[in-house]
Amino acid sequence: MPHFEPPIQWADHEDVAMALYEKFGNEFSEARIYRIRFTDLIDWVLTLPNFAGTREQATEGHLEQIQAKWVYEWRDSQ
């Protein structure tokens, strides 16, 4: 039986960050993650597999949390 993964939403900051880290790996260092433009970050999140949120639902708070969690993911892997 296939494992069912519920869709990811903007509020699932950790899941989104993990997916971004899986997608980009060490391409982005901590400093680069914090310099990503929110418009780019939104575009990338919207293309993640299993992401179900919309552009209109993205808030600055969600984006800041996603960046912070992404940095934690990156640090954990170093």
C-alpha cells in the first residue's frame, strides 16, 4: 500500500523547509538563504511536489519562518 503524504501548506514551515533543502542541497548557505527574495521563495515553494497552497496565501511571516527553518536544515547537515 503506498504511503500517503498529506499536502503541504504555507503554515507547514518545517515541511516546506525540508523540501527546499532536499531540492537545493548545499547550493544555498545560511547567508544566501536569508538573502533570497520573497518573490523567488514563493515561486520555488509553489513548485514543490505535494505543495497545495496558493500564491495569495503566502505571508511575510510564513516566508520568514520557512527561511529560518531552512537555515536549521542546512546547519544540521554541515
